[in-house]
Amino acid sequence: MSWLAPIRRRIDGWFLSRRPPSDTLELTQRNVYIVPTRAGWMLGATLLVLLVASINYQLNLGYLLTFLLAGSVAVGMHVCHATLRGLSMHLMAPEPHYAGAAAAFRVVLHNARRSMRYGIGMAVRGSGQWAWTDVPAGGSATVEIAFRPARRGLHPVPPLTAETRFPLGTFRVWTVWRPAAQMLVYPAPELQPPALPAGEALSSEAAATVLRTHSAGEYDGVRAYRRGDPLKLVVWKKAARAQAAGSDDLVSRDTQQNQTEQLWLDAQATGLADGEARLSRLCAWVLMADRLGVDYGLRVGGRSVKPSQGEAHKRACLEVLATC
């Protein structure tokens, strides 16, 4: 019912607020819960009918069957609760992801007991996308929990839940976990972005510095290959890596353009009015410039990253786009 939804959210918020955030959780009697499943309730009703029929008709075999099934259910309840109790869970540091793309949290389950634990599932609370595993005796198992971040930014890892219904499926043993880690979500890159913007002219001092570097026999950067470029200017190491990745992109050492210009990825150069669309295009440009191996800088929201290249520079630019 719709009027129950606010009450459920309030109770859920109160329940989660009582769970201290931590990236490691030891499951004990205090944080493991057990409730009958739908099959368990049906089995209980069946046992009640068998008991009433046995009493009414004085059936000794009926008594035997009823109490045998009831004993099996009691043992199954104990085994089910012990399957989760005593388990240790550790969340590995989540990697940054792009908004709207599939992500995964990796959780390591450690079993200090001498017997194996079967049928343990984990999921983001309320998502319904479960990942199941068995944890070996005295060993560990890693579970990847699917998640799809909806928007960019720095977000806390959502609450996780673990459960098991082993061995009979008549009881559900579960727990709720609030990790303390945070996850960085980059903007979703534009699917078909335009070409990179034109470079900006260097100041006279910066141009003189680049010219001195070139005269010493070094090159300041690279650019996309143009038809007619001398083969000696092609960066063959980058070409080999591109071909290994299934791409035919070539880059050449830039001996003229980089002497007078620098590539700045500016939010104003996107030509878009919507703020999120700007960030999406800038994200695509950062990935494009990194793939070409050119020096590039970033200016957005009053923040800037000086021109450079490499994996660390790309991550720094994407982090600015995610948090600006």
C-alpha cells in the first residue's frame, strides 16, 4: 500500500543508522537475523495439519512423521543460522566507474571454520541482483556484486546485504552491512563527440622554452598522424600498442604545432548550455586526447589541470570532472 511506503522508509533509515559504517564486518549473533521463508511457513502449516489429524484420529505413525519433520526443520534452522554466523567480510577499495555503466564491488569472504559454507549470496540492498558463492573450509572466496551508479560524484558505497537459505530453504538468514568506503563516479562520456578543439597560442616565454627544447633534439608532444608525415616522426611504440588493442590510430611527433599552441579542454569550448552535457563532452575529449597520446589541459568550473599526458593525468582530469 502507498501509505505504508513512508513508514517503511522511516523504519529502514532508523535500522541503517544503527549499523556503524566499516569496510570489515564480523558476523555474530548480534548482527545476523533469521526469518522463515514462504516455503517455511507452508511447511509449518502442513506440520500443524498433520499434528491435528494425528491427534484427532490417534495415528501413531502420524505423530512419528510430524515430529520427524519438525526435528528436521529445527536442525535445518540451526545449520542455516550457523552458515552465516562467524563469517568475516572485507570490502576491497572500489575502482572509479562511469555514470550509467555497470560497476562491481568486490567482497572477500573469509571462513575460519573447519567446514565449508554453502549457498551464500550478496547484493546491494534492495537491488535484487544476487551473486552466490561457496566459501571453502579455512579459506576465502571473492564475490563481485553488480551495481550501476546513476550519477557522477563521490558517493558512499550503498548498503550491502548477505543471506543464505541453506540447507532446506525453509529459513532465510540475513545481515545488513554499511561499508565506510566511497566510490568515485565519472561523468558518462558522450557517445559521438566532435573533434578536439583547436590549440591555444602559447605565450612568448613558453614558446621560447619549447623552441629551446626542440633545438636540443627533444620533442614536446605528439599529435594525430597526418597523410604525408615523414615515417621517422611516427611514434612506433604507440602504434604497436594501438594495433595490439585493435586500433589503427597513428600518432606523429609534433615538431611545429606544439611550438606555438597548447591543447586546452575548456568547458566554454564545448558549445553546450547544459552543465551535465558539457561534462559528458569534456569526459569524451579527455579519453580521446589520452588515446592519441597528446598533451592536454583541462579547465572547468573555475578549476584547471595543467597540460600533460599519461594515466595519472587522465585520472586527475576525470576526478575534476566528477567532483566539480
